[in-house]
Amino acid sequence: MKRKLAYILLATAFSIAPLAFTTGCAVTQGRESAGAYAKDKELAAKIKTALYSDPTVKGTQVEVQALNGEVQLSGFVDSQQAKDRAGEIANETAGVIAVHNNLLVPTGR
């Protein structure tokens, strides 16, 4: 009885696993083509590289995500100047349609 139940649970887990691994990707959801996905990854890499080389912004503090040319910056930065500079860098990058600068600055508690 226990063995039969274990086989049923195992079979169920293997049949559900592909659904769990393919639901989060924009390509599999039809929001983005594979070519656009590759361009977005390249765009995010260019922005991240520029952030690393900029003296005002610490590139390790900023998360960059892109979808269909729209870029979202998230994370925590040390100052308002760093937030503004990160937004400028993203805007100046070729291929960027819009920038959503969601970087957070400490409040100074």
C-alpha cells in the first residue's frame, strides 16, 4: 500500500514539474519573442556594465531587468545622486524605450 502511494505521488510530481519550471518566463507566456528576449538580456548587460564603470553608482547595488526595451532599475543606493545617475545611464543606452527607476535611497533615520 505504501509503495503504491509513493508511486502515485512520484508520478504526480513528475507530471507537474514541467509546469512549475515554464510558467515564469516571458517567452513561454507569449509576452516576448526569443529574439526580443536575447535583445533585452544584451540591453541589461550593457546597462549593468556601464553602472559598474561609473564612479557615482555602485553597480553591485542595482538590479537591472528589461522587457521589450523597457528597463527597470531596483535595489538600494547610497544617495539621490547615485539614483539619478543610474537613471541617466539607463536612458542613454541605445535601445531603451523607457526607464522605471525604482531605486531606493536611505531615509536617514
